[in-house]
Amino acid sequence: ALAEATARLAEAEERAAALPDPAAARQAAREATAALSAVQAAFGSARAAEDRLRRAADGRRRRLAELAREAEGWETRRQVAADRAGDLAARRRAAEAALAAAEAEPAGLRERRHAAEHAAEAAAAAARDAAEVLRAAEADLRDAAQAEREADRRVAEAREALARAEALRLAAAGSAAEALRRLGETTGLGPAALLDRLGGDAGAIPPAEALRATIDDLRRRRDALGAVNLRAEEDARALAAEHEALMRERADCEAAVAELRRALSALNREGRERMRAAFERVDAEFARLFRHLFGGGEARLALVEGDDPLEAGVEIMARPPGKTLGTLSLLSGGEQTLTALALIFAVFLVAPAPVCVLDEVDAPLDDANVGRFCDLLEAMARETETRFLVITHHAVTMARMDRLFGVTMAERGVSQLVSVDLRAAEAMVA
């Protein structure tokens, strides 16, 4: 089409040259130019249509390839499904055979199974009953132990009372012998002769204590009838004044005691509040440091033997990862050491001190746990202003410290303190 347009343009130019009229030639040229533009536009449209057809053909070829691959995949799936169907059919036949065999089993199996189930239920019930009996027996045992302790206490009290009674009996026998001796010296009569002299009625004689009290009273009355005290009235006024002063002092003392009791109650109340607050903070820090040391788990502090924090004891409950929650005594030696270190550092975080000395606390730990201990020690040194002094023989701990102090004996009998700044040494090596 382009060649044809070019030929037509050349022909038009020749015709224009042959024309005698320039206006006609220009008109012919314009017509030829318009025809060329139309042909060029038609050529561009044809080229675009060709590109679209080419792209469509490429897309169809790619789609055919994808369809071929999908057909292969579906064929593979069909083969797998067929194999699976065959396998399921075989398993179904085996299951049907097993079912038929099971249905052919005698009814005795079901009866034995029922009997076994009943026996298991009876055993479980017997176990529950045995547990109840055991709990009741334990309670009875505790009551019996308490009763035994009470009986022992009463027997001890009875023995003490018997000893006191025996001592009183011996003292009474001695007093009676002394009284008989003094009676013989005073009256020259024996007990039988004195009884005859008094009329022979022993029941009419007052008891010795009553007689002794009567004699003492008569002696006091005799002494009271001694010299007349001319200053009795003045002494009475002085005693009254002194009594009044003592009563005022007593009132002041009672008021002071009441004030002290109120102050003591306030101090106990404040102490309980502070103790409970400190206990909760230490418990929270202890749980956090425990998880940091063990890489998980849980730990807490519990008050035992009472709800009053000032009088109750403290129990450490810990559960390292992979174990159940229990007391400190149930853990291994290394776990106990790490737990104790967590508690010590928790107390230091709540109430830090300027200096902390740790004497071979890493001795029960292996290398991995020593590394955890050193990590925690470095964290504590960063978080607090406490200086930690660690006494150790463990090489890992020494390697993690900032400064080492040691004692060497260069000469026999002469000790020398040597220190090494590990951070400065590392900087020099680097």
C-alpha cells in the first residue's frame, strides 16, 4: 500500500508538472498528500491490528500450554485417587472381614468385658473408700497424738503435784516432830498426857493454823499497845499526802501505759503495712529474677503459720521450667542456689546496700548456670549503685569480673595482694 501511494504521489507530481496551470498543480498535490495520509493511517491501523493478533496468538499458545499442564496434573490426581480408592476398598474388605470375625466372637467376651468394667468400678470405689478411711485414720492419728501430748502434760503436772505433796508431807512431819519437842520442853507433858489435861476431846482442839493465827494476832495487838505515838495525826496527814501523790502518779502511769499501747498499736499497724508492701515488692522482684535466671517457670513467696506478717513465717515456692510447683527443699542443689540468689537480689533491689559480698555462691553451679549468675550480677550492677565483691574459685566467674584481687606468696612467709583490671587489660590487648 505504501508503494502504491508513493507511485500515486509520483504520478501526481508528474501530472502537476505537465499541467500548465499552477493552481491545478497545487490542487493535485494536495489531493495526493491527503491520499498519502489516508494510506499511512490505514497502514498504522493494519500494523496495530497485526500486533494485537500476534499478542492474542501468543496468549492462546500460553493458555494451551497451561491447560496441557493442568491436564497432566488432573491425570496424576486421577491416578492417585484410583490408587486411594483401591486401598480404601481393600481396607473396607479387611474391616468387613474383621467385623464379621468380631460378630462371630462368643458372647462371653462381652460378659467378661462387663465383668471387668464392674470390677474396675468396684476397685475405684474401694480406692475412694480407702482414701476416705486413710484420711479419717490420719485425722484420728493427729487427735491421738494431741491427746497423747495432753496426757503427757497432765502426767507431768501430776508428778509435780505429787512431788510438792511429798515435800509438804515431809515438812509437816518435821514440823510435827519439832512441835512435839517444843511441847515436851515447854509443858513437860507428852501428847497423850496433854490431851488428857485438855479434857480428852481431840475434836474440840482448834487446828494448828488457827491457833498459830490467834497467837500471832494477840502478839500484834500486844505490840500495838506499846508506846503512844504523839505524831500519829501528823504522820497520818503525811501518809495521806503521800497516798494522794502516789495516786496521781498511778494515774499518770496508767495514762502513759495507755499512750504507749496506742503508739505500739500504731507502730505494729504501720509495721504490718510496710512489711506487707515490702513483701509484695520482694515477691514481684523475686518472681521476675527467677524467670530471668531459669529462662521461665514461676516462683513466689508465701506467708505460713499465720496471717500476721510480723509473726508469720515465709515459705519459698518455686517451679523451674518442666517441673511442678513445690517448696525449696524439693529442688536440686544448683536450683536451690539460683533460687536463693534470686531472692537475695530481689531484696537488694527493694532495699539496696552500698556493698554486697558473695562468698563462693557459685560453687554448686555448673558452667551454664554460672553464666546465668554472671549475667544477673552484671544486670544488678547496672541497675543499682551497689558494689559487688565476689569470692570465687570458678574460672568462668573470674573471666566475667571487672577487676580481680588475689594473694600471692613470692617469698616464703611474705604475702602480697595483687589486682588486675580486666577491662583495661582487654583494652590493651585490643
